[in-house]
Amino acid sequence: MHDQIKAMKRVIVDYKKLTPEILSLLVEKYPDGYDDDQIISFKNAKNETIEAVEVRTEDSIYLVKVSTRLENTMANYDEDDYEDSDFNEPIVDIPEKEIEGDVEEEEDEDEDRDK
């Protein structure tokens, strides 16, 4: 087991590089969000302190940098918001879908004005 951990790829992920795949792993591991005791602190190559939460796949350990945007994105995550083809793209590069309910509400408001 110890040798297996050594062979795993370690990746530090910033919010800008977060993919729906990693986001879904985070939400699965931390369904109610993460607590302070689950945050890992370490120094990067520039000697800056980084705070991150860990998720693992079969071959990788992802350390996802903690931020307010990450917390909000995890809280609002819905797997149906992403196409399968988007699953490995950074979420900041995926265009937001229009919410169908918003279009219907606008039409209702137009009808009310016409009366």
C-alpha cells in the first residue's frame, strides 16, 4: 500500500483549473462541505502557505486549493449542469447554461403587461 501511494501522481489544483470530474469527487467526499480539520496546509515552491483539501482517484492525489469560490461551487454543484464531453475541462471555461425556468418567467411577465 505504501508503495502504491508513492507511485500516485500528486496534483495541486487551483479553482481556475478545477474540472467537473474533480468537483464531483469533492462533493462526493465532502457532501456537507469540508471542515477546518480536513484542510491540509503546506508550502509551495515559492514558500507560500497553501491550504487545500484532498481527493483521490485510482492513480492521482488531487490537492484542491481552498477558496470561497470553491465552497460556493461545491454547494451549488449539480452533475446535470455538465455534458460528458466537458468533464475534463476547467469549469471556468465551460459556458453557463441558461436555466429554462428563467425564460418561462420572462414570458409570463410579458403576458401580464399585455393585459
